[in-house]
Amino acid sequence: MITVLLATYNWPQALALSLQSLKTQTDLDFEIVIVDDGSTDETRRVITEYQNDFPVPIRHIWQEDIGFRKSKILNQGIVQAQGNYLVFLDGDCIAQPDFIAQHRHLAAPKHLVTGSRILCHEELTKDLIAAKKWEGWSSWRVLQWRFRRGINKCLPVFIKVPDNHWRVYKKFVWRRIKGCNMACWKIDAQAIGGFDEELVGWGHEDADFVFRLQAHQKVIRKSGAFATEILHLWHKQGDRAQAEKNAAAVRAKILKKG
């Protein structure tokens, strides 16, 4: 079974849209574990509402809000995941109907998948949030969004490329690692101790995680492009004061290993 680790923090309106997109998946053999880095009761109320009427199980893990500690709450989610394959998704991202099916198709022993995203413009994001209901990925809507520059690309919605050798990265590459859309086996994540909890604040815990999977577990990275794209809602950048410090810590690990 697949476990979707859905990360959220104080944006219940976006989380509701994300859950609506997961509700309409073509492959429903998965569970959702919402990993919550200290949201208020409004988020809890939204989660409870969806738990009462959802085709797959939803569980909610919460930790106190004492700063950006995504790595720590993700590690709690990994421990509690009942699935043997983990798909990481952020609560400000909307999944295509075949998102789970495509991740399952790309899954292979000793491999991880790094997916990609379609960026949503500020105005379109406001419209989607105001609507409160996800209306789906119709071709006409997607083309309208692209024509109006509401999204930065649309071809991955219409073109699905099969799993083949071009997806494989031959070595660690920092580029295109998105923690809002990636997947790996639970056994591999646990073997490296999950995410590095010393990396606090925004930035690069995902690159560190991928590097250690490749370096220490000999996991092979595959691209999920033109298969697993998500719609990433626009939001203001959070506090990135720790980003360079985290990046330096990851670079030090790479140099030490290499």
C-alpha cells in the first residue's frame, strides 16, 4: 500500500483543495497521513470534516508550532505510515487524478522518484481558493489557465511519458528535487534515519534526504516528470534565513562522502 505524507501548516483552504484532488484518484489503494507542523484548530476542523467522508483513511499528526520543523514531523509520519511506499506531497499542491497511479507505476525496488510541479500564478491561486471547490483538470480549464498565464506550463498534463531509461539519474544532482512531490520506499527512508532534524527552517531538507538515500542506501533516483506533475499554489515566500546554512550542511555531507 502507498502512504501519502501530506505536509501542512496553517493554510486550511489550500489543504481542502489538495484533499479534494486526492479524493478523486483513479487508484484508491492508499492512505493519507497529514503531517502538521503546528497549525491552529481551523486546520484540524477541516481535516475532521474530510475524515468523515473520504474513500481512503486519513490520519492527522500534529506537533507544537515552535518554528519550521518539517523534517521532524515528516519523520513522525514515516514511522506511523502503514504503507510500504511513501509519496511526499505538500498541502498547497493539487494532484492530477492519476497522481497515485503514476507514482505506483514508477515505483521500483531501490529507486526513489522526484516529481515535478506546475506553478500557479497569484491571481489564479486566489480564484481557486475563493471557489473553495476543486473543479478538476479538464483540458479546457488547463488550456485557459495557460493562455491567461495562470500557470507556467501545461504539456505535462496532456503528455504522459512511459517509464524508461531516460528517467534515471546516474549520479546525485541537486537540481529538480522538490520535497512537495517525491516518493521512496519506507524501508529505505528508515535505513537512513529519515530526514535530518538538525535542518530546521526552510530549505534543502529534501535535497539532503535524496542525497543520503543515494549515497548510503545506493537508491537510484528517477524523474517523475511528464507523469506525476502537481499544481503548486502560489504563496508568499516564508522565512528563508536558514536556507544557506542548511545548504552548506548538505554540501559538507557531499564533500565528505565524495
